[in-house]
Amino acid sequence: MMEMQLLLAELVRQFGLELVTSHAVEAQPLITLKPKHGIKLRAKCW
């Protein structure tokens, strides 16, 4: 699990992430809020 967190941190550091504007984000009301259909991101290389 720790390796995945380190890998994700390195990817976020090396790439710029932006939301895909054509994808609407809806909240799914559970005990904690989470996106109903996920969040689509576009990665850009710096």
C-alpha cells in the first residue's frame, strides 16, 4: 500500500492534472461523500 501512495505522489508531481470539463461530477450521498460516476482527469506532462 505504501508503494502505491509513493507512486501516486510521484505521478502527481511530474504531471499536471485537470478536470475533464465535459464530465459532470455528482455526489453520491453515503456515510462519506464520493463521486457517483468517478472523476475524470486529464494528465499533462510539464
